Amino acid sequence: MLSDSDYVPSNSDTDSDIISIEEDEMDLSETDIADVTEDIMYLFNELVTANIQSLSSTKFYETMINDIVEIISSEWQEYGIADVDDDLFVEIQELVEQIVDFFVSSIGPRRSIKYASSLPETTKNSIVHQDLINKIRSLQNIPQPKQKTREWYEFRYGLISASNLWKVFGSEAQRNNLIAEKCVPFESFQSKNQYMNTESAMHWGNKYEPVTVMIYEIMFGTRVGEFGCIRHPEHLFIGASPDGINIDPANPALYGRMLEIKNIVNREITGIPKEEYWIQTQIQMETCDLDECDFMETRFKEYNDEDLFYEDEEHEYKGIILHFIERNLTKDSMPIYRYMPVELLMSRDKDEISEWITMERSLAKEEGLVLFTRIYWYLEEFSCVLIERNREWFMSVVPKIDDLWQQIIEKRKEDVKNNELTVVKLSI
């Protein structure tokens, strides 16, 4: 059975599996074993090379392994090497899994790496190199248009965001949907992105994003910086808005690592990044020229009342969000959230929390805000896996992205010609 988010086992011994085949099922010499190993590695390399774009799939390794097992079993049966019954088929599968595990570890980045109780050993660096420091500073200094201004919307209108790029590799309907989304009149694009449904899963994710960042910082002893929307330096039609990047040089193991957050509502947390999320993180790393991204999924729950919050001693991470609204509400009014700080998150002192709430209400009053409700939350479940940059995958898919962007440009030109689209000067 394949294990963890790599779909490749990493906790069994390759040699013992090979010996079991040799002793229990067949009489193989060391040369035979070496030949079989070489055949498996050759087949895997050929299949990966031919199907590199499929690496985004959650079933990538599983599919490759199953294909190799079928090929090896068929060859052994055809050439009379062995009568492949069910028991031997399982032995072959285990052998293939172990060899592929070794091969993947040797030749390149896995699809993702699960955390255990600490950082993966491969990430533990002792120093932060100056070129990485310079790269982070450069990203921090990229000019950003003020949020929700016309310039801000025009910037986003002129590219495909990393969170939407997965549609490029989807069905024809999904690609057409992306083209249609990018070809709506600019005014429609602007008004659509101004509206916020506070009951949506997207709003839930946005509301809890600062909480997840805070928990991540506590868990790993780091500091996460905010970055705006960044345009790819070469492929100008690609953009990324990372949830954060580790910026604490005192934590060299994480410095420069990106953070992508998904605060889920209903679906199961498996520790396996869904295909669209894996694509999103790869695009983000390529855009920012960074090599690692922590992919963190959380499930937050909310207490029904204050008493349950203070009585709960089971959950390690819990806190309060103060939901403020404008005193003079308008249709464009947005919810404003204030988050209980880290020191209170850890101390849970009721008197100190009450003082914090009183202070926040006083400050909010000066801003024309009133407290709408208090949200008492706890972290029920989380997963954090490391996704490493795969340059080969990105280079293989860039032509597809470019082709779809050209379709968007042509469609916009056609719509402008037919007076169906307002001309918007794109900064690309």
C-alpha cells in the first residue's frame, strides 16, 4: 500500500523485499536482481519523462507504479521467467514501490513531503545565504497598487492568478470558463471582486487566514511576512499572491519558504495537496523564484458561547475574533476583524482577554466602528506538508499557459471590436 503524501512508501527496507522474492517465489541471482532494478528505474524514468505534466495529479506516483507492475508482470509471464500468481504480483508491486521510492528520492523533488513532529531533515539549513536575503528584500520592495483602487483591479485584470491557473490543465469546459472569466468587461470584473459574501467558504478562509498564520508562527518558531500580488518576471501574464513568506533570519530552516493556507469548511483533510492546490504552489514558487512552500490546511470550529470557550481544556489552539462593522453601514461595507494576540492565545487569562476586548472596542469606536459579534474559535484539525519546486514541470506547462493567454487576448480584441468590451490598458 502506498503511503503518505508522496504516494511512495518510505518506511520499509528495499533489500528485505528483494530477498523475499528471491527466497519465497523465485531463484534470482544478484545479477538478476540488479537487472530487474535497472528495468524498473528505466521504466519509471521513461514514464515520468513522457508524463511530466501529470505530476500535478494526486494519483501520479500510484499510476506510474501500477503501469510498471503491469509491464514487469506481463514480461515475466510472456518470457517464462515466472508464473505470476496473486502472491507474486503483490511481491512485484512491493519491489517496484521500494525501488521507485529510492529513485524519486535520488533524482528530484517529491510531489510533497509530510511533516512528522518537526521539520523534514532536508530543510534544516544552518545559515541563510545572502542571495536569498536579497531575493526576499526584492520581493518586499515590489511596488503594489493600493488595494481596491482602479490600478489594483487593472493589475489583476492583466494576468492569470496562480489560484486560477489549474483550469488551464483541466477540461475544455474549465478552460473556456477561465477565458470567459478573463474576458468580462472590466467594470463587471471590478464590481464582482468588490462584493463579498460573508457566508461563503472563501470568506471563511479569508477570515481565518491571520489565525492560521499566527498558529504556524507559534508551531515553527518563525515569522511570516505579507506580500501582495507579484507578477512573474518573465511570463508577465502569470501572477501570484502568496499567503505569506517566512522572513525570520533567526530561523534559517524556514527563511524564504512560502506559505499557502487552505482553511477548509467541509471536506476531509488528507495531507495530500489537491491537484489545483499543487499547481497553485508551483506557480507561486516560480513567480517568486523560491524553492519551497509549506502547504497548511486547517479545520476551525466555533463555540456556541463564551462559557464553552473558557471551559474547553482539550484544544491547544483557541482564541477570539472580534467582528466589527461600520456604524453607518453601506452596501460596500466590509466586515472588520480584530484577532486576539499571540500572548493571550497562549496564556488564556480571562481578565487579560477582557481588557483586550475593552481596549479594542474603544479603539474601534474612534474609527466609527461598532462590535457586531465575538467569535470564539478552536483549531480542530490541521495538516502541514512541504511542497518543493519542480522546474521541469513548470517548463513543460508554460506553453499551455501562454497559449490560453493568447486566446484571452484575441477574445478581448474581438470583443472590443464588437463594442462588447471596454479598452483597458494592460501593463504587460
